[in-house]
Amino acid sequence: MSELYERHRAVLPQWLALYYREPLELTHGEGRHVWAADGTKYLDFFGGILTTMTAHALPEVTKAVAEQAGRIIHSSTLYLDRPMVELAERIAALSGIPDARVFFTTSGTEANDAALLLATAYRRSNQILALRNSYHGRSFSAVGITGNRGWSPTSLSPLQTLYVHGGVRTRGPYAELSDAAFIDACTADLEDLLGQTRGGAAALIAEPVQGVGGFTSPPDGLFAAFREVLKRHGILWISDEVQTGWGRTGDHFWGWQAHDRNGPPDLITFAKGIGNGMSIGGVVARAEIMNCLDANSISTFGGSPVTMAAGLANLTYLLERDLQGNARRVGGLLIERLRAAAARVPAVREVRGRGLMIGIELVRPGTDEADPDAATAVLEAARAGGLLIGKGGAYNTSVLRIAPPLSLTVAEAEQGAVILEDALRAL
């Protein structure tokens, strides 16, 4: 056991999760690779939980951070902040929300917290609709709307949360239905739930692809059907794009675009990839919703000059090099390669995903019973082969999560696929 691990255990919470039997200290990275303290080089297929979106040590981002840090590091939102205004302008335009306003936070958790505050204040209701198997963050309010019991340590909440079907396509009571029938059944469930509740819900919050839940997603069009119901009741739609935003799914810049061609959600939350490792989160909403708060507010660290400079440089790099298109092309090749490899492994129940957001669900062969031990074994074997991946899923973290930086090359995708195939066959 390493000396650093002993020190970690002595001063940090027991519930702070660490991967691997022998926890890993990463010291530096470049491109799609990272190095451990012992000098071992790894191909990174998890990007610090989908956060290193473009590349490790991207020169454009490190230069922007260094130059801004040389001028001023911090001022707070009490002063005009040019990088914050410039990034807000770009994100507002990209969101598709008319007359959009942007509020910056330091994380996805805080972004969802802010969206919940806005929605409940605007609608004067503390009822929130959420999907089963969902995850929206670590704060008190975000835990209160999380539908994944493995990440929900308390039932106490300032919100009344009502859970609906729809987040998981291949499990649950509607799994055997066709896509169209699945959407109809989930929509009917939503209608029935609203008919059984007193008062009006403030908002539905949903991840277009459930991240911690194991990269599960409903059929395209579900949220468009939901939206028709929500509109009749005056309920807002919050799209949690913390993991799906910025083109990761390949076909679309935002995850919600796979579902509704009639317009954007009322609110979009974002984080992770936009900062490429810097702490950026935020909410985009129509002006009437964003401006509904009738008390003063500030953010000490949200929208700081250094993080905004990083976000601007990172977003420019992403757009100019069409990394969304790269995610679509390379991600499509990778998922087909993994499906072919998994077809010969009885423990693999499903390979799913879109773009560079891919999940491999593991079960005990011949059953539908989740096998978290198998997922842990593959995680360890992949590391031994030189590849870092993640885990997730509602069923005891039995899903392998694969989400490399969006600049992944075809050669690196093939290299990672070979390592994963070997790790899966070792089961």
C-alpha cells in the first residue's frame, strides 16, 4: 500500500471513492495519454470523468490560462469580467434558447442546484420530476432528485421528487416494447403521475444520456413527447447536459437535440468538458426564467477570469477542429469494434452509446443479473493492459464507461479496443 494512499485514508472521507486495488496517482498527461507516478503510460478512455474533453495539456488552453493568470486571477462577479461575458455570449448563441442568459458556476452539481432554484422560484413549486436511474450531483438538493440509489445517501430533501420511467431502454416493465410503444408507455406514465399529484410540478430534469447510470438513454423522441405533456401543465424542462454537451454524442452538439426538433429546453445545465479540467459549470435559460429571482446574488468563483479564458480557448479549439464530427466518426468505429469483440463474451449483456460515450453492461452469463465483480475485474485488466476506463450503472456499477477525449484518433481507438477485448476475454 502506497504512502500517499495511507495519507489519503488518514485525512479524507471514507466514502470518497477510489478506483483500483492499488490506487493510481496521475502526474501528467498529453493528448489522450496520462502518466502515473511510477512512470507507467496509459491511454485515457475516461478523461477525468468526461472532463478532459479535447486533450490533456492542450497548448491552446494552457497558454490561455497562463496569460490570464499573469494578468488577474480573481475578481468575483461584483466586477465586469470580459472573458465571462465573451464565453456567455458564445454559449448563449450555441444553446438555441431565445433571449438566453447564462449563469456560471464551478461544477455540474452547482449548475443543477442553480437550475432547481430558478425553476422552483419561477413556478412557485418545490415539486420536481426526475427519471429513475438518474444522477444530477452531490449537493443536498441534487441528491434529492437523484434516482440512482448507489449515489443517494439520504432520503431527506428540500424538494418533493416524483420519478418517471424513460431513462433505461432495455430494463424495467417497458423493456420488451418497440421504441414507439416505449415512448407511448412512458408518456402515459408521466400523464398518470401528474394526474395523481396535488399542485403543479416546477420542472422535469433529465439527462439525455444517463452518465453515472451507465450511459443508458431512451429512444430518440421521448423528451419531445414528454414536452407536449409538460407544456399543457406549464412545467419547465431542464436538460442536464453536464456529460452530453459540446458534441460528445457525435450526432448532436447537445444531447436534447436527438429528441426534439421543435426547439430547445427551457433550461440547459452544463459543466465538465467545457473547461477541459478547469472548474466551469453553468445554466442557460430564457431571460424571464433567469431573472425571476427577487433577491441579491453573486458568485465568488463562478465565471472567474482564468476559468473563462480556458473555456473560451477550449470551445474555440473544439469548434474549429470539428471535434463533434470526430466523435461521430471515431466513436462509430469504436462502438462497432467493441460490439464485435463483445459478441464472443457471454458476460456482456449490451454495448450501447453514441459518439464517444459508450457503455458495456456486464452480467452473470446466462442471466440478466448484474455482475459488479466482473466490471471491477475488467477495469483492473484494462489498467494492466495500459488503458483507463470508468464504471457506472444502477445495478451495482456493472457497466464499463468509455469516454475518451473527443480528439481520439482511429489508431488510438483501435489500440483501446484491443486492450478492452483482451480484458473482456479474460473473464
